[in-house]
Amino acid sequence: MPTKRTWRERQTVSFPSAYRVSELLTGKIMYPVMKYDGYGDGVGTDLRAFISDEMRDDWAVHRDALLEFWISGEYSSCLPNRKPWLFFCGAPGTRPWAWWHLEDHPLPDGEMADEYLTKHGLWLPGEKEMFEARQAEEGE
């Protein structure tokens, strides 16, 4: 006998909006003319003023994927929810804005990110090799 069933959508964690990803990774706020859904208020441009539980939660949930993307050196055009005017890329041996500001990693004046990562043993698997290969390419 047929029954009436209600289909439920799977509960998944969605990737943050393009504005939020850009802000977490670069620390820069870019207000468009309309449809902004980042962390800012539409006026202020210092992202530190908008650090909130919601921002911390987004970083905590997506931290690993965002760090992996950042150290890959790929351009933001590879990300889901991308906007062509939000164009950026990371690099091995560096860290995104949220890593420094939401995880409280103080970078001493004059110290390079790669030196900090080495001193504190914070290189991700395979990252140091990617960093050294990139350094060798740039040195040629």
C-alpha cells in the first residue's frame, strides 16, 4: 500500500559566501554596490572591528579547506561561490588573515611568515617542499 513520505534534504555545511571567504583569507573588505553578504557593515573597512562568533565559527568549520587552498597558491577563481572581482591567491610559507587574527598567532616585527612557521613547527604536510620549490623557481 502506498504511503505518503516526506523527503528531507541532507543537512550539510555550506561553504561561506565569496565575500566571507575573501575576507577570511585576505583580511580586506570590498563593498559592492549591492548584495554584500560579508562580515562588514557596509561602511567600515577594518575587518578586525568585525571579528565575531559567526566569523570564528566559519573559520573553525572551514579552516582546513581554506588553509589547503591558501597554501596551494591557486587563484580564487577555483573556489565555489566565487566573484570575479574578488581575485586573490595565497602561497606556501604564508598564512591567511584569519589564521593570524582568529587563532592568535602573533608575528613579531621583522619576522617572515616562513621563519615563524619553522620556529613553531607549523608547516603543513608537503608545504615546506612546495615553498622551497617555489623559492627555487623565483631564484632562477
